[in-house]
Amino acid sequence: MTDSHIVSSFDRDLADLNRLVARLGGLAEQQFAAAIDALENRDVSSIDDIIAGDSALDRLEQELNDRAIEVIATRAPMARDLRSILSAVKIASVLERVGDYAKNIAKRSRVIIQEETNRSDTISLARIADIVQGMLRQVLDAYATGNAEQAMDVWARDQEVDALYSSLHGDVLAVIAKGAEQASVSSHFLFIAKNIERIGDHTTAVAEQVYFQVHGSMPTDERPKADLASGPSVTT
Amino acid sequence: MTNIENPKVKIKARNMTVHYGDAQALHGIDLDLNANEVTALIGPSGCGKSTFLRCINRMNDVIDGCRVGGSLSIDEQDVYDAAVDVVELRARVGMVFQKPNPFPKSIYDNVAYGPRIHGMAQDRASLDALVERSLKRAGLWQEVKDRLSASGTSLSGGQQQRLCIARAIAVNPDIVLMDEPCSALDPIATAVIEELMEELRRDYTIVIVTHSMQQAARISQRTAYFHLGDLVEHGQTETIFTTPQHQQTEAYISGKIG
């Protein structure tokens, strides 16, 4: 079956929506990476830009919603066309949330950078951030190419993020237990870790939408916990 | 063949073939249609959907050079059996056409025509009651009760189509066939007919041919997709329009080059 509609302007409408999702995805990735870089390099100079940059994601999401409503109203899409429009709307909403988390990471990073000396748990945090950035990049690739298998690979990798977060959570609690002077910074640190873990969850929501778009149903299996030990590589 | 779990199959087609001269219009259709459901037949022009519809009340018999093979039964009774009275069959299987075609008679006589020739009313009072009941079921009574002697052709297009539905159901059919019944109607008249179909399926089995995907999606419980004389896919309407199993179906309903 060809993917072309007889009415070619319908194809252009759908391509527009895909492009908007791609732009949103690119911006979300960029914001997230900039926030993590600021924290890792202890550089506050970019933080104001990151915070200000979030409104661009909000505007893009709104633009995509408006376009999606127009396309539904004017084309009466069916089957895969309808799924691709609904997926675009849902993925846009997720990416906008990723932007919010990135902004929040940037705000909290400023506090940590300004107040804190070196902490050993920064390394664990960098590792989680690295994995989640890889997941976000991979799931956006999967969306762009309509590759449900690649999307499900991302879905499976979230297990490792959850495990690393739990471990980091324990480490931070141990730091807090040692002395009250670290408590405030530690709480910011923990929230940043939680934000990153939530971005990981959101990439799995995107993965589910990619799967839905391709197959017309949501993935039903539980995430393969047993696969985790021998699971997919996380060296992205 | 698609026989979806179902309380009662009303119409059962097995290996139905139709030839018009040398041209084969249907290639062995196996299809079960359920009682008290609306089944929509969809597909591009020339796909065989109207041909299949006309097999159900043997309207193809009147076309020169038309040969029908296979079997089609209604309530397990073979429609093509030599013993079947075709006039009686067509009373039992009513039909509504694309273009409203009321007789050039009064509204009353349009509806009374069938009951009269089938001897269904003993006296004027029972005929009056039958006409009123049929017009009510067709959702037209309120609009015409004060002008029953006016000509059927004086009504609007949508009213004429409902008059034709009243005429079809006046002879108490089991099945109503509709061949693009709304294609000549505006959206409001179309909505009135669609609402009526939902009412009518309580009492009748409805088979409709439509070129409007949205109409098929709105009104039917099952949809059958025909292509080049073959039945490609038949299933629950929600499934056909959300996750069709065949690429040809998906291409057709999405407006893609199949």
C-alpha cells in the first residue's frame, strides 16, 4: 500500500504535524541537555536562557494542537491517519512536560551550584541523565521513522533508570542523615534526580504512542523486568 | 468468510456469483448479515456492493443477461428456490433507492399502495391505521398528517425519501435495503434519515450501500468492504474504521491510492 493520499494536501497536513513534533522534540532535548550541562559544569550563565526558553515549547505545543484540530475537522481522518494525529497531540503534550522538567532542573541547579561543594553522588546523577538523554533521542528517532521496535527498546530501558534512581535516592538520604547542613541542597539534588527519572517515564509514554500509531493498540506486556540484567545496552 | 459471534443470522450468502453477460460482477461472496443490525456495504464504484444488495431481493433477475450463482438464504430459506414468489419476496425485503421515487399519487396512496395489492387491509379504517403507523415509523406523520391527499412529489427531497421508507415498511418487511438513500439529500435531511435508521433496526434488518465513509461509520454495526467483485473485509464497524485488517480497506477508507 502506498502511503500517499489521493488528496495530496492531506499528506502535507500530516507532514506538518510530524514536523511540529520533531521541532518540539528537538527543543525538549536541547533544553534538557543544557540543564544537565549547566549542573555538571557548574555553570550558571546559561540558566536564565534555559528558563526563558521553555515558553517556546509551550507555544509550539499550542500550535500543534490548533493544527491537529483543523486537520481533524477538515479531513475526517480514519484508521492510521487518525491515530497519527492523536499520537502527535499526545507526544507534544509529553514533550512540553519534558521542557517543564528541564526548566525545573535548571532552577534547582542554580541553587546547588551557588551553595555547594563537590558531592560524590553527582556522578550517579550524570549517569542517569546520560541514559535518559539517550532514551529521549532514540524515542524521537523511532517516532520520526515509525519504528515501533526501536520505541519498545526505549520502553524496556526505563527499568534501569528506575533502579538507578532508587539507588541514588538511598545515597542522598544517607548524605542527609549525616548532617543537617546538606539537607537543603540534598533536597534540590533529589528533586533533580526525580525530574530526570520522570523524563525517563515520559519517553516511555512517547514509545507507547509510537507503538500505538503503528499497531493500532497499546503495548500490553509488562515491561520485561527479567530482561534487565542481560538487557539492552545503555551506553548511548 | 466472516461470521462474527452473533445471536441471529438473518441473511446468509454462500459463494454468490453474478455475471452480467461475460462480465463477472461478484466472485463468490460468503457473507452473513445479522438480524436487527445495520450493515453498511462500502467500496469504490463497480466493486459489486449494489449488485450484492440487489441479490437479496432478486432485483438482478430483471436485468437482461444477468446470471446469479451460489446461494442466498433469508432465515435459512433459499431466496433463489424455484418455489419462491418473487413478489412476496420483495414485500418481505423492501428497498429504498438513491433518488426518492414516490409514485405520482397522494401521500396516502403512496403508502397504501403495497398493502392494497397484497390484500393486507380489510377495510378503510384498518388501511388508515396502517398508513398512519407506517408514516409514524418513517418519522413523517407529524409533517404530513394534515395533507395526506397532497401529491407525494410535492414533498421536499428528504420527506420524499421518508415517504419511500414508509411505503417500504407498510407491507411489513423483515429487511430494508437502501441503495445510497441519502446521496441526494442535504445534511439535515440525511441526519433525519440516519436517526430513523437507528429506530428502524429494532424491527428490521437494514442493509445500506453508501459512498460516505462517515455515514457508514455513524450508522452501521457491521461494515463490509467490497473491491472488484470480492468481499475484502467484513467486521464490526468500529474495527473497520479504526484498525482494518486489510491494506486495501485501510487505503480505501483513508482516501489513499490503493
